[in-house]
Amino acid sequence: MPSGITAKNVLLREKYQQFVGRKMLFLLLLVIVIVLLAGVAATLGSANIGVLDVYSAILARFFPASFQTSWFADTIVWGLRLHRILLSIVAGMGLAIAGAVMQGILKNPLASPFTLGISSAASFGAALAIVLGAGFVGGEWMIIGNAFVFTLLASMTVYGLAKYKGITPETMILAGIAIMYLFQAMTSFLQYVGHAEQVQEVVFWMMGSMGRSSWDKVWIVTAAIAICFPYLLLKSWDINALGAGDETATSLGVNVEKTRVICMMAVSFITASVICFTGTIGFIGLVSPHITRMVIGGDHRFLLPASALVGGLLLLAADTAARTILAPVILPVGIMTAFLGVPFFVYLFMRRKKEFW
Amino acid sequence: MKIQSISALLILPLIALLLCSSTLAAEYPLTITDTAGREVTFPQSVERIIVLSSDAAEAVVMLGAADKVVGVSDTVQKKSYYFPQLAKKQSIGKWNAPDYEMIGEVAKGGVESITPDILVIGYSYPDKSYGIFGVEKGLAPFKDIRAVALEFTKPENMTQEVETLGQILGKETEAQDYINWYNEKRSAAEQAVNSLNKPKVYAEWSSTSDLSTLGAGSGFDQVLSVANGYNIAKKLGDAYPKVGWEWVVTQNPEVILKRQTQSSDQKQIGWAAGPSQDTVTLEAARNELLARSGAKGISAVKADRVYVMDWDILNGLDQVVGITYLAKLLHPEVDLDPVSVHKEYLQFLGLEYPEERTFVYPELASAS
């Protein structure tokens, strides 16, 4: 008998190793696909530059000695295309990480970065700047500053409300719903008193767009993710434990409340720094973790980085399509994410064999 | 001594003549101030133009520079019946989200560098992403594309903006012709009506969900006061205040004007004169207003002075046409002929006045 158990153990271990191998392969594959897609996206656009010109423009900045480029190709590629591509990738990563963590700590498949009223709070901040011209900072940073501050304000309020009743998924979601309706009502009020053109701009902001990207925004979003992601990855075992139930997690030595609060704050910070630049891009944060889970399962140590890559890939694909389909008319990316993501999602959903929720 | 002073006398007028001729042919670099208060300097004459708004397109065409246009926004393309010369120009995307890459491609025009003879004309809107500062930022990677804000929407800036555009395009004479005509037509309308009684006017901007009118701060309020009418919404500070029907009934206006938007597949200015499909629509819009409860008690309804208006002639460079229409509509006894003013305006654009079209419903009785 003991030898039988050992044999079974060895078999299990082998199977587990195989599964880990599959996960690593998936991660590697995603990185390759993103790099390839970014390479394709850099060649697409209204300006008539050849594929070779694009790549020599990119490489000329790194190896000025061996690559020649024209001034125009350099301007288009470095001044207009690359920062937009990179912002799409990092913004998609940020939203997907936030979604995966939210679904983990709330143990709810419908959770997304926007569950806690974050998107409606950000929209309200933006609408406040657009309609009333009121904000924490002036000038071109007013909409960005407002959206950022109100996002953090919303999650603080959710935290404060939930704290009274104990930080459980139910209290957080209910408090989030309350906050969401409150900010939605306030945004509607601003839209009601605003002029037609202001209302149009608020709606445009809420659809999300990569049109406002620039290099400094890429660095800011990257920095926000770089600060929070290692911590979340460190906590991924705890999030796994939460999935087994609060009691089980507590008995495993996880400080359930503290984990939930800190993860929520980190997620809010990432989401705020993304959507204040791009507007509320829905769908990515909700669906990237699901897509990933269907392929590599629910272990957050792999789920978090893989979701991030799926999110970056989805948003980059969506923005590239939004830029090129009706060119020179540029569609808001928020519309394209769902158009591209839903068919893929439905395909995986119909094919999946295992239940992860 | 004497010879010297004589030669000096001869030379002075010569110098003066030289100076005159050199100021006539614009000197470069040329610096202008646009409607957003920005100073823009042109190192050489502007030979290529990209217009982001239909009002700016109208101004460029009016000054006879349509051949210099190399790129247009979607709003200009939608009005191609108005600018047949611009129908085939390269699209650069939506007016409020232009494709800057496309602008760069157009500006480059086949050669490897951008010649600084290209200009983008947009709206002012200082705090909006599609305002001039947003456009400036979008164009920043291309060093030599200049952008100016010229709107042609508010009467207070109209002549100044036309003058500035004339300077930029080297069309000072054409600009001055238009300004003279504008001032003449405007003061003709003003003088005809300024000693008459001011009727109380309610203008309905929109009635889709709530009623909204045009308050102080709207361009219409300025136009209405030129035509010697009293805006019942003048005390409501906002440009487009929302009002209740009960408030309108209480104010008891003597004239009611209702804005009717054009259908999206429009092929010509105005509406087909009645009886036509257009007038059926206009009649329905007018009847909806007349059927509102309490409408029968309003002076305007009793006197049958409820009109549906084409708002296009109240905005933009043809605003003086709208002013004349309003003056005639509010004071039927004056001797003004809006149709002839409209014909004269369309000549600036090189367009024929379309027969069998109307801009007010029911149509005004011709000059008595």
C-alpha cells in the first residue's frame, strides 16, 4: 500500500509539474504575441511609411550608428505611435491585474476594478471638471486630477462604510453599489445642467480613449503598476487562501481583513492611475482574468501576471483596431474592447470543461 | 543747400511710396493674434490649409482660397452641398478628434520635410481637448505645422476674424469687401427697426426632453437685440437655459421662434418650399407647439406669429442674413428683403441662390 501511495504522489507531482510547465508556456506565448502585435501596430496608421522605415526609425534611436531614418518616420513612430501602443499595453495590464485581484478578494466572478463604484466616481470627477470647470489642480491636468482623486475617495468611502460591518465581500460590494449609484446620480445631474457640447465631452470621456497618450503618461502608469504589482504577487498565496473561505484562510494564518483592505487600496491606486488618463475603459478588467482562468486555472501566482498580459494584449488589439478600422476616424477604444473581447470570451466560455467558480 | 533740399523733397515721397507698396504685399514673418489670444507667426505665406470646422471652411471659401484647402474634417464633408469645391479633399477625421498622423501625412505631401506654408484652423475652446491648445499639442511632434483658432460663430468677433484670416491668406481686399458688406447690411437692418417697439420673443432651442431656450450669453441673444426684439429669457444667465412650458405661457411672448434641425442627408441649404415633404415636417413641429396646453392663451399664438426657423442662417458668416430675416419677421412693416441679402451672401461663396427653398415656415409675406 505505501508504495502505491508514493507512486500516486509521484504521478500527481509529475502532473503538477506539467501544469506549471503549461502555465509558463502560456506566459511566454503571451509575451511573444504582445511583442508581435506591438510590432504590427507600429506599422499601422494613416501616415504612409513602409514597414522597413518604421523599424529602422525604432532601431535608429538605439543604434544610431547602424540605422538610418528619416525625420518624418521618426516623428510619426516616436512622437505619435509608440507611446500610444505602450500606454495601451500598460493600461490593459493595470486594469486586468486590478480585475483579477478584485475577483479574488471579493470571491465574486462579476467583480471588476469598477465594482466598488470607482468608474462612476472617476466619471463624476471628470464631469465636474468638464461642466463646472472645478478641480483640485488647474489647466490640462484638471480632468486627470479630478478623476484620480475621486477614484481614491470612492474606495476610501467604501472602506469606511464596510469597516463598520466588518470587511467581508458582501459589505464591500453593497457599499460599492451605494457609492456607484450616488456618483452616477451626481454625474447625471451635471449632465442635466451642462450644455450639449459639455455633455458630449463627458460621454466621450466615459467611453475611454487612448488619444490623450504621451510618454510621461506611459511612465506614470508603469510606475504605479511597478509599485503595486510586486506586493500583490507576494500576497497571491493569501488571495488563494481567501478562495477557500474566510475561516479556512484565517486558520491558515492569513489576516483576512488586512489582506482585503491593502489589496483593495493597491487595486484602487492602479485603477485610478490608469483611468484618469484613458477614461473608463470597461470590460478588460472583468474579462481578462476569466479568459486567463479558463486556460491556466485559478492559482493567483500565475493568474495575476497572465491576466496582466492578456489585458495588455486585449487593449492593444482593441486600440489598434479602433485606430485603423474607420481611419482617419478614430473610434473610442471602450467600444472596441467589447467588440473584440466578447466573441473570444464566448468561444472560451462554450468550450470550457471545468468550473472555476 | 538748395539742391540738397530739393533732392530731399524728391526722395521723401519715393521712400514713402516704397514703404506703402511693401506693406501692401504682406511682409514675412507675419504675426497675428487669434481668437484664443495666441500670437502666431508665419515665416512665409500660407499655401495649404486644413480646416477642422465648417464655419472656418466657409470663411476660407468665401475669401476665395478654396484651392488652398488640402484637408477637411467630417463636419465639412457632411456639408459638401455647401462646399462643392471641398468635396474631394482628404479627410483628416472627426472635428473633435482629428487624426494627427493623417495631418502630418498631408502636411508632408510626398516630400521628406514639412514646408512651413501649412496652417490648421480650429475652434478656440481653450479648456477642451479639441480646442486650439489640444490641437497645438497634437501637432507638436511636427515642428512646422501652425494652428490658429478662428471660429466665425459670435457676432462680436466676426469682422475681426475675417480680417485676420484675410491677412493670413493674403486676401485683405476680399476680407474688406465682406466686412463692408456685412456692416452695410447689418446697419440697414438696425436702422430700419431701432425706433420700433420691441416685441417679446421666445426662442425654442430644443424640445426633445425638456424645453430649452437661448439666454443672455448666447449668440442668438445678440442677434435678437440687433433685430430689435426682446428676449424673454434674457434674465436667465445661462446660454441654453432649461425652462418649463408654464413659464413660457406666463411670460406671454408676442413672437415664438422654434429651431428645427436639418435632416442628416441634406442636399441643399434650407427646406423645400411648400407644399413638400419638408413643409409637412415643419407643419408637424409647429402643430406640436400649438397643441400644448394653454398655448391658445399666448399672444403669439393668437396673432399667428409662431415660426419654425432654419438656425444655420443665424450662425456663421451668413449671420447677417439671419439678422435681416429676424428684423423682417419681428417688424413686418419695414422695407427689408432678406432673400436679396441671402443672394448677395451666396455670391461671396460662388453659389447660386436655390429657387423654391425656404428658411422660415410659414414663409414671410414679401416686402410690402
